[in-house]
Amino acid sequence: MCEDNRRHQARGAHRFVALTAPKEWFGHLRFALRYEPLDAGVWNAVVHALEPNEMERWMREDPTGRFTRRAWYLYEASTGEDWA
């Protein structure tokens, strides 16, 4: 691979990351639920590290979203809390 191509790929990758990086923590969760296989241990750690009001705020902002509903279900299953 030539030096110019490496530089171009590096710049392109940097721009891609900068344009798609979520601004809120739940953007990262949405991305993980959409593109990554679910790891129950990681999900459980995330759920217990979050403040309940943070998760509730996400649920109230987008209650019918596909990944929000999935996160809601997983949150309730992990914590035993019922938000219905």
C-alpha cells in the first residue's frame, strides 16, 4: 500500500468516526443494540452503572423507538423494576 493511500484511509477513518460519534451515552447503547451481539454481562454492568433517571429520560424521549424498547425490556429484566 502506498503512503498516499494510507494517509487517505487514515483521514477518511478519522472523519467517519467524528461524524458518527454519538453525543449522548444512550447513542452508544443504541449503536451497541443495533450492531453488536448482546453480551448479558456487559449489559448488566451498564444497567447497574446508570442512574435510573438517565434511563427513564431516554425512555420518555423515544418511547416507541425499536432500540429504546429493547433497552427498556433489558433494563426491566436486569433490575426487576417495572416502569409500565
